[in-house]
Amino acid sequence: MTVKVEILYAPTCASYLVWLDRIRRAIDDLGGGVVVEEVDVLENPEIMRRYRPHIWPEFREGYIHYFLLVAVNGRVVDWYWDVDKVVEAVREELEAEV
């Protein structure tokens, strides 16, 4: 089985490229069994319906500012900037599948 990691981002976010890179590198270190899907929420707004939450930023002048969301097998990891938490969530899913 594989673990699916969705990284939802808004290209209008000032720091999304940095976080995409950090998360990607951390997950790559885990080896196989992990599929990463990066999703631009402005190009794919339908994905926002899947993750309805209190964590959506406010829209300002048509742009989403400071937005990035990580979901591991459909479960949101609220603290994406704590890359260790993302890695821990992925490891938990990998171990659960064994």
C-alpha cells in the first residue's frame, strides 16, 4: 500500500515554494511507499470542498495569502511548518499499513 500526501498551496502565498521544497525533501527521505500530490487550489478550487475547516485563510482582493495545507491519507496535518509533524504523520500511516 501507499501513503498519499496532498500538499495544497496557493501560488499567491509568499512562502509556498520554500515549504513545498522542505516538505518534499523530508518526505523523500522516508523512501518508497509515499505518493506526493501538489495541488494549486486556485487552479483546482473543487479540492477545497474536501477539506472544509477552520483553517482556511480569508480571501483578500481575490488572493489567498499565506496558505498551505498538508493532508496525509485525507487527514489534515495542521502544523505544516513543523515538517517533523508531517514526517511523523506519514510514518504513522506507513506503520499502520504493515
